[in-house]
Amino acid sequence: MASIRKDRNRWRAEVYRQGHARMSKSFATRAEAARWARETEAGLDNGAMANLTNRTLAEAIDRYIQEYDPPPYERTIMAFWREELGRMKLSSIRKAHVLQARKVMAKQTAQRSGEPLAPATINRRVALLSRLFRIFEQEWDWVQGNPCRIRALAEDNRRDRILTEEERTRLLAALRANPDPCIFGFVLVAMSTGMRAGEVVALRWENVDLETGAIQILKSKNGERRAVVAGEDAVAWLKSWKKESGLRFGGRVFGNHITGRGMFAYSKPWGEARKAAKLEDLRFHDLRHTFVTEALSAGLNPMLVMAVSGHKSAAMLWRYSHLTTDVAKAVSEAVQGSPPGVRTTEEEVGATWLRVLTELAPVQKCKTFLICAPESDLLLMEAPHAPSTQRRTSDRGSDAHRVLRAAP
């Protein structure tokens, strides 16, 4: 049975047959929608779409893994969907099944932290399945429609936990005292590069240049390659560790120091060190938060930080960065420093913002600043001198005070 209805400025055609997923598509004209509905029904009648009912989700996932070789992070998510819906035929999976699976995820706990899965984690799992269904439909012609088009859960994953210098000292002392010889260097490399735990676990000597400290990450969480440079302390430890361990772990930098085989299981020694340092609330991923925050606070260009950290968007980068109390206090004082009823001129606004920035970041690493103040134009100012020349851009009507570092 087919139906055609107006959907805003387009026409949507829907075709439904028992044993098949509901198929729908939108068109610019009603005639196009009607033609598609007739052709789709004809295909169902003559068996041209019979293959849509014969493939299970497990079969589709197997083919995807074979053709696309997804990173370990995605394989873990696919394992969940295989367990939850793998035996079902693609054409039988409905939104209700995806919603039920989402309820199952809400009752699960994260393996490392033991806490319930965050809404953002659940959304990413559903988003991955949605991407798979797009491939099943658009490239393989195995299914019609995507059952993952559901409203996403509200996310509030931002953490403001960054490591202070005093906490860093305590943590490194506890790590050095831990009986596992790998854990100190493991954390030291992560702290100096912003690498994810999985990236450090997978690190191999062939991808480490001990002369320059450069580390090549061949496959990250998002499947892309990137390069980072370890700090002097981390490089010194790596040189010493290579002499001591050699190729003990089959070419991996870190591994099981007892058996010499398998990947490095850092959770136990990491938990012991946190407890010894009285930092039980610290998560390993907070080391990455700290790295990004310190990089941005040092005045580095956000695009450069994104290239090193591996974030795909500026929005994700800012989720992992946090202004310190000193920065927030200085900005607040600068904004609220004028007496009531006295209008601050653009030159005064610019000079105040520039003073705040030059006091809080090494401006020699950043040639220009974009400064947006309320009821004023967006000003592009040269540092470190006071703004004698300014280029205007139209951005009036902004209510927020935003400070963005522009490209050098």
C-alpha cells in the first residue's frame, strides 16, 4: 500500500508491505513521488526487492568489517549491536527495536569507570548503527529506510576536571612507586602528548622517533592518522625503557611485564596510583583534557591544537578545554569594571581585552586576536601592542563576551 502526503515544501511517498520495512522518500513534486511509489510497489510484486528480507544485521556487520576495516572503537560498538539485534533481518528492524536497545544501554556501565553509560556514549552507538544502515541502503541495496532516525538523548558530558601542578607531582610520584614498570611511562607519554589511552596502548617502537620525540599514530579513535611530539621527560623515559625492555613485547612499547605477551592492561596499576595519590576522582581521559586546556591557555592556535589532539571539530575541542579560575576572574573584572551608566568606548574595550589576554597568555605565539564585546563590532587586533589600527567586521547584536584566538 502506498501513500503520498505533503511534508512542508516537499512530497513524501511511503510504501508498506507485510514482511518488508516501511519505505519512504521525499520529492520536489507530487508526480515524482507517485512515480517512485509505483516503481517500488512493482519491484515488491515481481520480487526485485526480495533480497531486502534475507540479510541479517550480523551478516551486514560482517561484510562491513571485511570491506572497511573499522577501528577497534567501532568494532566494540558493532559487537553490542550484533549481540542485541544481530539475528534480526535488516528489513524487520524498526525504530522500536532501536529504542529498546537504547534502554538496554542506559542500564549498562562503562568498563573502566564502572559508571552508567553517558547519554553521549549511547548517542554515538546509535549514530554508528545509523551510518551502517545508510551504507546498507545506499551502497548495497540491502534495505529500504533507516530505523535509527530517532530523537537523540540530551547530552551533558562536559567535565571540568583538569590536573593541577601539585596533583601532577603527587600522581607521578605514586606512578613511579608502583610495581608495574610500564605505568609511569605510559601516563607520562599520555600527559605530554594528549594521546588517548587506546593510542598509547597500541604504540609500537617503529612509530616512535627517539631523536625528535615524534610519535606517529597510524589509526586513532576516528580512524585517522596524526603525529604528536612527546616532551623531554617522556622521551628520556622512552630511551631508557627501550634499552631495558627491547622488543620484549613483540614490538609494542608497553605490554604485560609478567608474561611479556598481550596488550598492556593499565586499569589496575592506574587505579592503584590514583588511590595512593589521593586522586580517586581523576579519570585517565582527564589527562587529555588537561593537555588541551594547557595548550589553549598557552596561546596556541586552536587549529594547531586540533591537529595534534585529533579532534575533528572545534566544538569537540572546546568540550575538552576549560578556563582556569584566574582566567574567568580576569575576564569578569575586565567586563564589569566600568561604573554604571558609563558607556565604554570601543578603544577602551579593546585595550581592556588586550590587557587581559596579554596578562594570561604568551602573545608571541599568537599574532592576532578576535575580540567580540557586547554592543560593539568584532575587532581584529594586533598583539602585543595596544590596538592602534582595527579592522571591523559586522557582528553587532552579540550579547555574549567571546574571545577567540585567530590564526597566526
